[in-house]
Amino acid sequence: MSKAYNVMAATCPSRTVLHRIGARWTVFVVNALAAGPMRFTELKAHIRGITSKALTETLRAMEYDGLILRTDYGGNPPHVEYALTPLGHSLLGPLRAVREWAETHVPDIESARAARSTTGS
Amino acid sequence: MSKAYNVMAATCPSRTVLHRIGARWTVFVVNALAAGPMRFTELKAHIRGITSKALTETLRAMEYDGLILRTDYGGNPPHVEYALTPLGHSLLGPLRAVREWAETHVPDIESARAARSTTGS
DNA sequence: CGAGACGGTATAGATTGGATACCGGTATCT
DNA sequence: AGATACCGGTATCCAATCTATACCGTCTCG
């Protein structure tokens, strides 16, 4: 049995892992970094709608979990680069599956929502 | 290019879709319902740690998006069943990929966290 | 009569996330 | 020389969200 973890267990660490993945911005950061390392402002520009704070916290959390690597080239003007670790890279596959599902099924979901809005109640 | 949607666009509907998927409990509900329809309390017992309110809201949202189907058999005692729609079912594949990634890489992440805690600061 | 199952709701408290503004240090524009 | 902008963030405040706890009506069982 290689499956030592059961997601439903509530005491299980995979809960926290799943929570991190679903953390609203993680997906986008992984996605953005897929093409190669990026700097902070670059990342911020790429992921439209994210604030500095959100980005900072997401990056910190991901670094803490070993998903990305932060490299500070110091000096001045500040130069910091973020890159995916092998672990972060391995997340790309599963995440891409979800993203593609989302992109594919947007019409279905929108029509479901529309149906509820017009027909419902 | 069949990719009419770009996740990074911020104005893009796939954002909301992705947000729904990452909504903390959605994954678990889909997972639980994979085996077949379930009743409210059954679901609540299966997903350890979820509260009635969280479950209710998750189910409502998922129903609104056409991911699940709520069937009220009325009468008494109350009898309500939740089942995956075909759309919800199609989500199972991508989600399972993520879940398996999570289960597989828990040790990696935990060791990364441990390394940060002992070595860091 | 009293208790429990069922499918939730109501209320309040804790936690998280977002928006906006600002920071220090340098380089550049005027 | 002064004003401004770039870079990688913080600080602060406020709003939305999540959680915990208790409770509801109806019915059946004992």
C-alpha cells in the first residue's frame, strides 16, 4: 500500500496540502512560473488582479512548502527571482488538467448559472 | 486554437470557475459523491470536519453551477439526496490527479516545511 | 411524554483576504 | 538640487469568509 494518506481523514496532512493548492493564487503563480523564473513585479503584472500583499504571501507560503525557490540577487535596484522547484514543477501536470477542465467547461457552468437565474425561484 | 479562455485575464470567467473548484470543500464533496448519491448527514459524516453551514453553502453553490443535483423526496422524515451531474462527474478526473499529487507529495512538502523550521531564521 | 433523526438556519466570533498607502535606497529626469 | 519613478515588499484598515454552537419543525420510537 503506497496510499498512506487519506484525504477525508481531517487529521490528514494532505488536507493542508490541498488547502495550499486551492489557495486562490497558487494556481496562477505555478502557471506563470511554468515558462521560467520571474521577478516580483513581472509576476504581479502577469497575474492581473493580484495585489502585492497577496502575491507576497502566496510566494512565501509556496517557498515554505518547497514549491518555489526565491533567489535574491541583492544589490540595487532590488533584484529577486522566483522559480519553480522540481516539486513545483511536478504540480504543473495535475494543475493543468484542472485549468483545462475549467476552460473547457466555462460555457456549461455559465449556462447552468443562467438557467438558475432566469428559471429559478 | 480552441483555447478561447485565458486564465490570466482577470476578466475571464474561468477565474470564477477555478475559484469555485478551489473553494476548500468542493473537492471533498465531489470526491465523496464519486461513489454515488448521498444524503446530507451522510455527506457530513463522510467529510470529517465540515460543519452544517459550510456543507449547505458548498452544496448550494455546486448546485447553482450545475455540478450536483439536489433531489428532495420530501415527506417525512426529510429525505434529500445529492448526486453528481455529468458535469460534476467530468470534474472527477482532473481532481483526482490533484488529490493523488497531494497524497504522493505530502512527505516532500512536510520535509520542506521541517527544513525551513529547523534551519531557517 | 421525552428523546432523537433529519435537513437544515441563526447568530456570533475568529480568521483570512483585499484595497490603499507607504517605505528605503538608488537612478534618472528637469 | 529637487522631484519623480523603479523595485520588492510592509503596514494598516476594512470587508468578506469560515467556524462553532445552538436551535428549528416535524415526525417516529420508546
